[in-house]
Amino acid sequence: ECLEELQTLLQEDDLKDVPLLVFANKQDLDLALEAQEVMEQTKLEEIADRTWNIQACSAMTKEGLEEGMEWLIGVISAKKEAS
């Protein structure tokens, strides 16, 4: 279901060329999938029409959240400067 929704969103004209940030959340839990596993299951490596990143994080501990947002801000800023 998640993969289908992601594919639908990536095909939206309004979201064309918009960078994609995926948070691999719940890294504070033993049962959480690692970022690499999330990347494989969502087939992120197949996305070639936009910049994307996957960030391991824990919303509970806030670990990884700032890094992910900094990446996103950097990509958007660079895109604005280039245009």
C-alpha cells in the first residue's frame, strides 16, 4: 500500500521535480527496518526523475530529524539559486 501511494504521488504533475525526503522512523525500536531496508522496499533507487534522500530517524528521540530537514533545505536552496 505504501509503495503504491508513493508511486502515485511521484506521478503527480504538481510534484514534478520536487525533492523527496523519506524518514526511516522508529530507529529507536529494535523491530524497526533500517534505512537501507526501507530504501529497498520502497524502490527508491529506481527514482531517477528527482533528487531523493532517506534519513534514519527517531521522532521520539529527535535523532536524524534535523539532518533530514537540513538536507531538504539545502537541496531546495540550491535549486532556487540555480534558477
